[in-house]
Amino acid sequence: MRITKAQYKGLDGYKYSGTDKSVVSRYILGPFWNWLVLLFPTNLAPNMVGLDYVGWTLADSPRLHSLDYASSFPTLQLYWSTM
């Protein structure tokens, strides 16, 4: 598939714009993303934020699996009942 010169020239004028006006986006996701932008530095790529999350999750997994499943703490019993 080739792009013609006329189509290529039309790419200069194209600009994506989308607006989400839902209640969830306005009151929950919007403030959360604004807070997240302030938390991470702006020179950090978005995929590195996701990779950081995966890394922390994998690093925390051995700690969670080392918990004693026969413990008398109700939170640990709840954790092991979901596994």
C-alpha cells in the first residue's frame, strides 16, 4: 500500500482530537491522571511507567508468596483465599 503525494500532503493538516465527557472520566480518571502526571517526571516515557509497575509487581511477588498461609491474621487468610 502506497501513499500518494496528495494523501501525503493531507497529513500535514490532520490533527487528532478526542473528548471524553463521561462522569467517570471527569470526576475519577481526570484527577487521577493529573495526579499521576505530577508524580512522575515529564521526561520519563509513558511505557517506562508501565514497565516500572510490572517490575515492582514482580519484585513484590516473592514477598507475598513467602507469607505463611496458615497464619492467624485475617488479612493473610483473605490473601491466600483469593489465590
